[in-house]
Amino acid sequence: MELSQIYITIIALTLAIIAALAVFVIKKMGFRLSKLAALAFVFIITGIVFNENKLVSYGFTTAGIALALLDIIKKAKKALRRRKQLLK
């Protein structure tokens, strides 16, 4: 294994550990990731892992960002509907 491959492996493992800890902390606090947010997270991590092929890496990262934005918009609309119902 070359030195750069070792660095990439260490970084990928570190990110996986951080992600696992974040999921456990979020579950412990009572928050849940939506399916879109979890899928966006997976796409972004996959884009980081496949950084050797720039087209694939950017594609996964872009898909993850698009899904995250879609989830944010969806949650904002849901919150807006709740506020309107409370004001009535």
C-alpha cells in the first residue's frame, strides 16, 4: 500500500467513526434523521471515498447535496404548514 492509500483509508475510517458517533448521539437526544437526510449523508461520504475518479466523486457529492436541500425544503414546508394551522 502506498502512503496516500494509507492516508485515505485512515480518513475514511475516521469519518465512519464520526458518522457512527453522530448517529448514536442524535438517537440518544431523540432526534431522528429523515430517510432523505440519511441518503444524502451516504452519497456525500461515498463521494469522499471515491475521490480518485473526480467525475464519480463530484457526482455522488452533488447528488448528496441535492438530496439534503430537498430534505431541508420539505421540512421547511412542513413547519410552515404547522404554523399556519396553529394560527387559525
